[in-house]
Amino acid sequence: MRINPSPSYSILVRLQIPREPGIIGRISAAIGEAGGIIDTIDLVSRTEQASVRDILIEASSCAHQREIIQALEKVDNVYLLSAEDLTFKYHIGGKLETGCKLSFAKPEVLAIAYTPGVARVCTAIHKNKALANNLTIKRNTVAVVSDGTAVLGLGDIGPEAAMPVMEGKCQLFKEFGGIDAFPICLDTQDPEEIIRTVKLLAPTFGGINLEDISSPRCFEIEERLKAEMDIPVFHDDQHGTAVVLLAALFNALKIVDKKIEDLKIVICGIGAAGTACANIMLEAGAKNIVGYDLGGAVYKGRSGDHEHLQAFAEKTNPEMEQGPLSEGIKGADLFIGLSAPGVLKQDDVKNMAADPIIFAMANPVPEIMPETAQPYARIMATGRSDYPNQINNVLCFPGIFKGALRCNASAINEEMKIVAAHAIADLIPADELNEQNIIPSVFNENVVEAVAQEVERVARESGLARERADDASLYKMEI
């Protein structure tokens, strides 16, 4: 199945085109017949005989990019001068760089910001470590930490190959939340080494965002770090997914007029995200959740299950259902997919309860394509940006960290995640809520602050917020 063209496979072609009637139409037709989508056509230069133009085209895969290029090469009198894969071009040299808040253009600034003036600030922090939250980058800086073992849908590709994703995560922190973040990719898969390394980094960072660490190791790593550190630790693959999913569910239930405690919920894929989604829905009131993996339904006492799955089974599947997904989906109100493409069939959707809700979040190809599910699904959401109702973690983690850092919180608790989900859901006004609009866009400028305010409020109410020295008190002198 060819998925829809996407900006992630954009190519920029430069063509020399004769000045003759209909030539742009022939070029556009060739691209269209090859399945490409034209974004822009820009004039580079022009003579009396020909013009040079850049055409930005979306494709759906590397093979599809090549098909489009071959189609253009066959257009009479048109010469392909160059073709560029923009995804790789945009990654040249990485996506991040450091910036400076002060300029050393003047000698006196150098003396203040570095030696000898900086020694006075170091001495003040030495006397009171808490001042690092006022006088260093710590208070607004997050480490994005990965070992490269569960990167996107690519699996264990190693720390070097994980870096582009971690860089992108850091850019999302900055662009959406105004938070400085830095990628830390570790060349170890030993949980003890990862835990020790992250703890050693604590003086530099105000929070830790764990990313793309394989299950079940990620559970131990996060729990240990939360217990042993006094700064927020958040595994976004688990909790970011869970928060945004819960926000979408809150709004979906308003449309289908059902209550969370009455739902039969089926989760396909019981890894980090699947477990966290189950936990947050149980916290929100769900009573009947059944998880499925390659072995079928997860239930108490199933032989061969590791500790993580045993713990999952203890709090789910109250009816002790067994068997394959195709049986368990019968009568279900909600399907949550965090597994693999194509595992949910159209007949499965037909067998669900009235007004079924489908959250199929495997990327890039979901458990069932919206076109296949929608004749029978009342509400459909995916992780993709080219369909309505994208369940995207960027709606969550910038705001959660912004709220936690702003009040110098020592941790992120379950209540903060629940209120973050409500904050996201509430950004869809009642008169705009419909089957195609249950979750705000990632570009909604109100999301981060709405989440941050609720997270900060709960942090203060639950005693996790910590006062920091007033900035002005450190530099204003008595007169």
C-alpha cells in the first residue's frame, strides 16, 4: 500500500524548460501521473529561449521519489539539472546550534560574564547550590536522553542514528515551549549505567526527558530516576502519548455520549506507550481494559510473561478474556493501536459496539487506514498529520515541562498528567467539537500555556513546587 505523499519525502528539482505554450502543464501532468504533489514552482532565471525553475514536490517514499524523477526525465525538451532530497539537506550539520545571550564585543562584558567576574557567581552558588536555578541555564534546560534502542518505528538503531530524532525533540521544546533542550545519546544499553549517567548530569539540567528507550528496560530506568533525583523525569514515549490520547478520548466521549467507566477498551501493543495509556485511563476511571500482544489477550497467569506484562495483567482484563484480537474486539467501544500496520481489519470494526472509536497510532502506517475504518467507525484518530485528529506528543511535553520548570517542581505526578489532558481537550470549544475535530492542532498557540498553567497549579497544590530566590534580590543593591 502506497501511503499519501508527505513533506517528509519532499524533493526539489531544478528544470531547464523551453519557453513554449503548455510546457508547465505537461510537467505538472507528468508529476501528477507519477503520484507526486506539487507544492511550489519558483522561477530561478529566464532567457528568450528557456527558463530555469525549481519545483518542490511531495512524494511518499524513496522509491516514489525516483519514479517522479524518471517521469520528469521523459518530458520532451525538459532538462533535469538537479534533484535534492530536502530531508537529508535540512539535516546537514544537524538541526541545533548554541546561542549566546550576551555579546563579548566589549571588553567590560567579557570581564563580567567570564573571568574575573564569573568567579563571584561561582562562589555564590558554592555557598548555596539552589542559586544554580537563578544564575545558570539549569532552570530552563532539559536533557533529552536516549540509548537508541526504540527509535520511532526503526527499533534498536544505536545512539548515533538516534541523534537526529533527539535533535528534533530539542527543537520542538524550543519552538513550542521556549525551553532549551540538548540531546544526550548514550552508548550503553545497561540500565544501571544509564541511571548513573543521568544522575551525574543532574547539576546541569532542570528536567530529564527520556526518549526511545526499549521496553521493559524503560520502566525500571524511569522509576529509579524518579525515585533518586529531585528534578522532573518524564518518559515521553509513555506519558506524552498517554496524556494526548486521554485528551482525545475526553472529547470523543462527549460526541458518542458514553462514560469512560462504561467502556470496553482494547489496546493492541503493550509496550511503553500501551502500558502508560492503560494506566492513565484507569486513573481517569476506566474499568474494563484488555491488552493484546503477539500472544493474544494478556491475562493473569498467562505463561511466559515477563514481570512488566504480569503487572499489566493484574490491573486489566477483569473478565479474564483469552484468544486473538479478532475475538476480543467484539463489542469493544474503543480500540487503541500502538503496534503495527494492518492488524485491525474492517470486519473487526464492524464487530465493535455502536459508535466505535478507533485510535490507530502506529506510524507511518496505522493499524487500520482511516479510509478502511471510517464507513463503520464513528471517530477515527491516528498519529499522522495528513488526517484529522492527529494524536501527537508535542501537544503535551512542552507544556508539562514548562509548568514544572516554572515552579521549580521536583517531580511530575499522575495528577499533573490528568490535568494536562483536560487542558488540551478543553481547547476545543463545544461548538467546534465534531468527529473530525477532537484534538487541537499542534500549531495552536494556546496549548503550551494552557497545559503549563494547570501543571504548575497542581505542582503547587501537591507540594512539589519549590520556591527559588527572587532574581532581583541577587543583583539589586541596597541604597
